[in-house]
Amino acid sequence: MDTNKTNSVKLYKISGESKITNFSLLDNGRTSFYCENQGEKFWVRAVINGFEDKPYKEGYWPGGLYFNEELIEVHSGKEKRIIDILSKIKASEEWHSKYWKLSNKSDGERVEELIQYVINFLNSEKYISLAKKTGRLS
């Protein structure tokens, strides 16, 4: 099973409980969650640590929130919807068994901490500051 594959599911079609099938933490604070909802796969990325005022080489904005490949507008309905999805998301059984040995914490604690870290960023002054610096918010 390819846990990093996504479909072209629309954000408004996601309902009920979603689950994390995988995640990645990359340089410059890029946190990605690969998720599934009723058989549809999607991807959420937050670029948390960035100081540039232009997109990265790959096109990702510092402070940007993405759903699949779409840059989500700051304080939009889509942003609120993503925060809501993340606040209710669960880790898949495959994820639990894969990452169990990486921490002394329970799987639930690890997932909750990472998700809360991203949600806190999306509600922070740093998020707003990066959006203003990059010209995505005036």
C-alpha cells in the first residue's frame, strides 16, 4: 500500500472520520500528513519554519498551508475546514505499528502532539507574520 499516494478529492467532500496513513517532517519545518477518508486519499502540508519572502525551489511558500497541491488562503473557509479535519484525525493501524518503536510515548500521544503543533502554528502570530512577509496577506 502506497501511503503517500493521493487522489484528487475535493476538500468539501471529506466528511466523517479521516485517518493519517503516513507523515513526513522535512527541512525548513515542512510537515506533511498523508490521509485517507472513505477510501479517498489526500495530503495536508504546513511549511512552518521559513524566513524567505518567496516560494521555495519546489514552489512551497514559507508559512503556507496546502491541501494536496493547492495553497490555501489565510483565514479562509478552507483553512478552517483543514484545521477541523486535523483536530479530529486518527492514526491508521499501519501507522501505529510502524512508528511505535520510535518513541517512548504512546502512538496516540505522538500523533496528537504533531497535529497540535501544526494547529497551534496555524493559529499563531508567526503564521500571520509569514503570510504578510510573503505578500499572501496584507
